[in-house]
Amino acid sequence: MGWENYIVSDKDILLGKPVIKGTRISIELILELFSQGWTEKMVFESYPQLKQEHLNAVFSYLKDCIEHELFFPLSNSA
């Protein structure tokens, strides 16, 4: 999955946050929706411009960020 074809960052759009190309839908928003229990069906109904490949790109992007250590380290205490 070449997420680079679907996700862009432009300082003039949402202060440079990564978004779905051609939209103002941020990766952060999509992840927030899923963390709140939204299903793919709910996302697609609320954002009909999104397609399955966009969601696949979000998770591919997130995987690459973690793989390249672009995340906030967690403390060892729980």
C-alpha cells in the first residue's frame, strides 16, 4: 500500500497535519473516530468522499510512523 498516494501534509491545510489528499479530513480525526468506537460503515456514511483505500492508507501510514519511531515513547510504569 503506497499511502503516499493518499496522504499529504500542507502547512496551509490544518497547520500541516497529515490529511487525506484532496480533503481536509485529518488522519488524527479518522483515528479519533475509530478510538471512539466508530465502524468503517459509520465513517463512510459520514464522509462519503472516503473510500476503503483511504482507510487502508491511514493504517499503513500509522504503521510506517511506528516502524520509523515517529511516536511518543511510553514510560515503563503503568
